[in-house]
Amino acid sequence: MAQAPATHDSDAYFVPHHSKWPLFASMALFVTMFGLAGWFNDSAWGRTTFFIGIAGLCLILFKWFADVILESVSGYYNKRVDGSFRMGMVWFIFSEIMFFGAFFGALFYARALALPWLGGEGSGVATNEVLWGGFSAAWPSAGPGDVGGGFQTIPAWGLPLLNTLLLLTSGVTITIAHHALKAGRRVQLLWFLGLTVLLGCVFLFFQVEEYIHAYRDLNLTLGSGIYGSTFFMLTGFHGAHVTLGTIMLIVIWFRCLKGHFTRENHFAFEAVAWYWHFVDVVWLILFLFVYVV
């Protein structure tokens, strides 16, 4: 989206003019991935190129989003545009549900179907006795051959439980902030939205601590067979979503500070709140099926 024109019919559906930002963003992404490929292949220029691309992409997105925010505060988004934004956000969250559904499906397949089959369940013959002598079909498993060596799992009632409480609390604080916005209580809005940001940051801090503990003390790594790969795939992608959600919350906090939203018109805030609640729900499912069960 480009910067909004000086005049616009408020009854018409707003269509932004041509923008240079998608082209620039594509170029920055190319530099980023080119640098990442070089970094993975131990090229001297790879790491530097990667971070140059990341810096350029961040700058471009900052300017691009600034144009979109300008369109919003200038009054170019009427109810028809607002409706299309809501529908777009619904479909985006649906795509995210499918994204995590595929990963939970992989966990279910490995745990409930593949392992019992390897253990000979239902066939009368222990498949592992033919292919991998001494293989145990119990979960958690590194898979046939004990890929990556022995490891320990992370207890559910330590940091995972603490992180669950943090995310549940953040769901409450952002809801309070939303009600404060609709009631016109700006100070309460900023305090509780800021508290939500803080809770998200603390969650990420503890997840990093958990990863360090897993690698350093438990030998639980990405190389720990099927358990290690599914564990880090699910928790890692969820952590990436929490990171993105926290960044979105920070942007919304600054917009609230500048008074961009009104009681009736604040879909950007609602969209971020929807996303954050989605992240909360995914973590609850993850906590149950990865840590507890």
C-alpha cells in the first residue's frame, strides 16, 4: 500500500495506489536469503550479507506500515474496508490453525501410529525385532537406532507450567486493555497493554532458558530423533509466533499512545488481540500434548 491521496470519497471502497515497497521488500528478502545460504556454506560474506538484508527488510516494513497507518488515521477506511480486513484476519488465523494442525498431526502420527506399528502392535510380529533389535516403542522415543543418543524430557510442572500461567495472564490483560479502549480509559489501556507486552517478553525469555537447559543438560536437541524434531518444531514455531505477536503489541501500544484509536474504530487493536488469543490457545494444546501427556 502506498501513501494515501489527498482526497478520497468516504463512501467508496479505498484502493491504494501503486507502491514501491513490495519491490523493495522482495529485493531485501533476496539479499537476506542469499546471505543465509552463504552463511550456511561458511562463506566469509554470508553472515554480514544476511544481517544487511534483515536490516533493510525491517526498514522497508517500517516505512510500508507507516503508509498503511497514515491511510487509517486519515479516514480512508470505511465500513466496507473494515469488513474486508476482518474477513482477511479470519482467513489468516484459519491458515495458522491449519499450519499448527499439520504439526500436531505429525506428532499424533509418530506417537499413536508409527511407534505402535514399529513395536509390532496388531500384527503379532514385533517389527523392531526384524529391523532394529532392542528398539522400544515407548514414547518419548528418539526412533529406531536411538538417534542422537539418550536424552531427558523437560518436566511439565516447571518452566512450561510457568509459561502457561504467563500466557493465560496475558490473555486476561489484553482483554482488560480492550475493554478500557472501548470505555475511553486511555491510561488503563496503556498500562494493561504494556503489561501484556511484558508478559510476552518474559515468556520468550523463559523459553530461551528452557532451550539452553535442554541442549546443555538434557541432551535434548533437534538431533534427538522424532521426539526432538517434533518438540522443537512445535515449541519453536509457537515461540516465533509469540515473538511476532509481541512486536505487533508493541506497535499497537505506540499507536495507542499517539491516540490513533477510537471507541468505535480500532480494528488494528482487535486483530492483534485475536492473534494473541490464538497464540494462547495453541500453547494450551501444546502444553497438554507435548509436555503433560
